[in-house]
Amino acid sequence: MTSIGYARVSTTDQDCGIQIAALTAAGCDVVRSEQKSGTTTKGRSELETVLSFLREGDELVVTRIDRLARSLLDLEAIVQSLAAKKATLRATEQPIDTSSAAGRAFLQMLGVFAEFETALRRERQMEGVAKAKALGVYKGRKKSVDGEAVRSLNASGVKPSAIAKQLGISRASVYRVISYEFQPQTIR
């Protein structure tokens, strides 16, 4: 049996060092880590590597399940993938061990709470943005393309490549502004 550890932090200003030390102390033969958001499993190459490496009888070890997934759907997919390989999941800081019925039940409960926490955080963020907009503090991201300048230069005969170079934007942005004006309107 091989114990493979997986550590994850969300941002580049965070460090996986504490998780890696805990996983090594828990007896992991290999520890992989990455700095990626946990809201999705897409783009998490180290997690993909770990999951592809696991074999029958192996165990995936994390410090907490929120390091593995923050979505119940993603967590269930990972656990099903492990079960299909006859591998297990264990958390060092939580009573989770999918080799037992109690460990599987606790995993499911914690997964629900992790997803709930993510939803609450998103709600609080949106409330803060709405409040800032109401106060006039938050106006969203500044426009990176001056549509009027693009249209003006285009009307005076300047080619899209020259417009892009002059305004310091991509040709795709120029074409997007120009073609938007020529989109046929849908009649309802």
C-alpha cells in the first residue's frame, strides 16, 4: 500500500509547507502540492497526477477535505474515482477514512458544509459588491477598449491592424467593436 499526499492552497501568497509537513508526518510516501483554487478540479494538474497514479490498496491523504474539493459534486467524483480503483481517502485533521462506513458518512457531511461555506462566501462577496456599487465606490472594471476611438479610426479608413497598434489593443478587440455594429438585430 502506498500513501500519497495532496496539498493545496488557493493563492500564490499562501504556502503549502504546513500541509506538506503534516502529510509527511502522517506517513505519505509521496506528497504533491499546487497553488490553485479549490472551487473546481479543472486545471489542477497535480491532483490529476495523484489520481492517475493511485492503484488498488493505495490511499490518498489530505490534511482536510477542503484542500481536495469545495464542491460536493467534485468531492463525490473524486471519491467515486478512488472507489473504482479500490483506493481510499484519509484526512489527517478530520475523522475521515473511506475504508470505513463512519468515515464515508462523515466525509459526506463535511462535503456538504464545505460547499455551504463556499456559497455563503460568494453571497457575502456579492452583498459587498452591491453595497459598494450603491455607495458609488465600486464601478466595476474600467473599460480596456475605447469603442468610440475604434469606431472613429475605422470610419476614417484606418485598417484594423493599425487601429490595434495605435490604441495598444488586440486586433480581435478591434474586430469585436467593428463587427458588433454590423450584427443583425433579432426581430421578435
